[in-house]
Amino acid sequence: MTRRRTVPRTRKPLAAALGAALAVPLLAAAPAAASPGAAGSQVTVTALRFTVQAGGRTCAVDADLYRPAGVDKAHPAPAVLTTNGFGGSKSDGTTDATARAFADRGYVALAYSGLGFGASGCLISLDDPGIDGRAASRLIDFLAGTRAADDGTRIGFVTKDGPGDPRVGMIGGSYGGAVQMATAAVDHRVDALVPLITWNDLTYALDPNNAGDRTVPGAFKWQWTNGFYLIGESRPITLPNLDPSRWGSLGCVHFVPNACKTIGLLNSGSYPAAATAAMLRYARSVSPAGYLDRVEAPTLLIQGQTDSLFNLNEATATYRTLKEQGTTTKMIWQSWGHSGGQAPGELNLTQGNLETSYTGKRILAWFDRYLRKQKHTDTGPAFAYYRDWRSGYGEAAAVPPLSQKVYLSGDGKLVDDRAKVVRGSREYTNWLVPTSHSESSLAGTIGLPDPQPYDTPGTYLGWDTDPLKAPVDVVGSAKATLKVVSPQTEKVQNSGNAADKLVLFAKLYDVAPDGTKTLVRRLVAPVRVPDVTRPFTVALPGIAHRYEAGHHIEFAIAASDDAYLGNKGVKPVTVVSAPGDTGTLQLPVFSGRLN
């Protein structure tokens, strides 16, 4: 089938635009005396400073306390603790708006700048529970009335469950999401968590290997990672006169040393065994995946469908771990994430539309149940997902399982019966430069246009279903089982450096009747194949997508993607199909049939 592509293949230089974006100062509120909140809000805001011990350093924490009118020792209220995403502060649009939104609804709110951001001190430590979690725990001491701020301020108007135990929940997104789990792991006084669009495992988030072997590194997500690294290291330009505790060693100015070692190794494109093992241990130690067994607080996970930084698989992994260990948890897949996707009526914390958005109402119910102890509050289904093909959210008792299987035929078809597989072989070859494009990762963040996804002929393979007879809704993570032949890789894959292993990128397209291809949410599944002499399984990023009648589902594997570092050297790949021995694709079909 001939396919029409109206796809630009030019890319704007990312580094120049990112540099311009970083030149804009990240504003932080200056310390101030108690002042009224937003006009007519009946909330008093007090700037506070705390000195805490974290990671062997003495750190200042800059915070704002939001106190609703009428809340006092005789009339206490539960508290909500919130902090910023990466590069933000207590006074950025989202953090301040979140604190005000809950204070307006009767909660005591404490917003703070995370360590290494805003006017808070110390190095950026990637939400390490032993550093960032412990710092947040000291703020919970303040909410409990057992600790004073640096100016002597002490409060006694937060609801308590016992001596020194305040009723407190946490909410925040991305970097402000993982810190909630880091805090709950070291302080079991936390009563409820609402982490949005955050990670489960930094090794998967920054260097993903969707083949599932946790000992083999993946393909470095260089655009996202280096963008955030530049934001962190640019502090002397964007925020002069930093606290001395914000300065690290030469060559690694504002991150803890292990974070800089990790970034350096990833950028090197080399994975020597000992250094790689150390990197994986460190990254997992500061990831929820490494300490979720210590998290007991009821957790409402909210993850974005349009998110190539922390995709839906991150929240799903956290959800399954919490559920298996008996921690109360539910999960929502909203429309937007780090890559955009904001849809009309969806949650927007800067607008405070909690009562009018599906996700906002779920958050309010979660805090009603676990902070206000309204035991009869309905906190909603175990799993819900935004649907762009009809109004309202889909709801289910669990993430849909893999339910329908198709086979990779030698003629490029996806067929529903192994007996229909045509014997044949197909080959692609990578170039020394990237030849496929999924996204410019930071384009939405810094306001640049992004070319449509494309693949260069000869550097990828695709398999298609026949035109669908009726709509098919896919909700969840698809799984492919593949076997490839790559003699060049086979010669070098056991060199002791994982960079010599084969890298490929799996993905799902929606192909319209006119041949126009849409890469669903611009998501790909990078794979560093553990051993090309053996079959391997690929977990694709989760999606919630309707394939309309007349459309094709295309499964593709590509040699490269320009948002990631890829293969070392040229490694031709052949995929052989035969009725008794071929690859498969399993899909979590929630509604419909693959013909």
C-alpha cells in the first residue's frame, strides 16, 4: 500500500531556543510579613524560612504558609503540603495556585521551594528520600506544632491524629510528585498523596529499555535530560546571589555528585559494566521503585497521556507495586503531561478548576476521605482514563489486560492467525545519524514548532492490520515479542560495554484510509536488545486511543530516533517470519475487534 506523507523533515536547533528560555529569570517571592491572600480570598499568607539538616549539609527551606480565615487552635483544619516541579519555586504559577486553591477550600497549606530551587538552599538531589524526603519531614514537624520556623513562628491550628502527628496530605507534579513518595517513605505521618505526572524509576525515565532487563541500560533520552540539567546548572545566571549551600564541586555546580556522574555517563554514549551498575544502583535509590515498600499513605496517581518524559508506564508500575503490597491506591490517566495535551475542561491547577474538572473532583474527594475523614466519600473507580473520542472519562476496575494477539507476517501484515503468516524476511539498516523523528522533546516547553513524526525508508520496518471494520479502543500498554537477526551485533554484543548491543525503537501508528500516519501521542519504546540470538519482549508505552473504522493499526520498529542516543556503528537487522516462528503483538483492546 502506498502511503502519503506530508511531513516536514527539518528541525530547529533546540539548544539555542533552550538557552533563550533559560535566560528568563525564574522569579521567587521575596520574604515578607503576613499578608492577605488573593483579593477576597480570606486567606493570610506568611513567608517563612526553615533551617534543616539534609544529606550532611545545613539547608535553608523557603516556604509560604496559607491560613484560611477562621482556622485557629479551637477550629483546626487539615494541612496540604506542596512544592514545585523542576526549575520552579514556591511562588511559581502552579505551586502558589495549588496552595491557594486548597486554602480557599479550608485547608492549611504550606508551599515550599524544593532543595536547590527558588530561595531554598542545598544541591539538587533528585528527590532523594534521605535528603529531600527528610527536609519535607521537618516541615511536617512545623505543621505538628513541634518545630518553629527560623523566626520563632510556631503554629497550633492543624488537625492532629495524635501528639506530634498532624493530618497532612501532599500534592504536586513531576519533581513535586516524586518527593511526596520520598517523604511518605521516611515519615508515616503523611495521610494522603496525590502525585501528578511523575516517575517510578529514573533509569526508565531517562535511559529507557523497554525490553525489561533491568541490568541492561537503554537509549539515553538526551533532549529531556540535558534540558533539565541546563536548568539546574544555570542557577548563577537566573538566580544570582545563591545560598552557599547551593554550590557543589567544579564541573558539577548545583547537583549532588552522583547525579552529575549519572548525566556524564549517559552523555558519553558508553556503558562500561562497573560504571553502569553504579549508575543503575544510584538512579533506583532515588526513585520510588527503590523505596515504595515503605510507602503506606493512600495514593491517588495522576499521569498524563501526552508525556514522553514520564509516560503512563511509570504510574502503572507504581500503581501495581502499591496495590500488590496493600497500600490504598487508584490511578487516573489525564490528557496532559510534560509534552502538552491540555484539553478543554481538564484539570488546570493554575486556574483552580477543582470542582469543574473530572480529575479535580477526584482530588477533592481523595482529600475529603483521607484528610477530613469523611468515610462515606466516594473516591471513584480504581482506574479512569481521558478519552479524546467521546465526552467524559472511561472507568474500569483495573487497567485492561492484553486481550488480542496478532502475528508479524513476512509480507508486512499483522494477521490474527498464525496459519496466515507468510514466510519471508525483511531488513533495515541504521545510518550513523538519526533517520526517524518522534518529537523534539522540549518544543512545547520552550515554544518551538515540532515537525511531524517520520521514518526514513530503509531504516525501519512496519506491519499493518487490514482496514478495521469497526472502531477499536486500545487502553493500556501493548507488548511485542520479537526475534531479530543481526550478525554485526552478535560479534560485539558481549564486549563488556552495553553500548555495543543493538538499539531499536518500537511504536504504534494510526494509519488513516488516505495513508496519513499518526504516531499515537508521539510515543516510542526504546530497546537495547539484551541478546540478539534470543527472542525478546517489548513493553510499549501505555495509551488510550481509538482506531476508527477504516483505519489500520501499524506496528513499526525503527533503527533510530533523534530524541535518543542510539546504535554504535552500523548494525543491519533482519526480521524473519514463518508460520511456526514469528513475532507477535498483543494489544489491550478495551472495545472492538481486530477483524
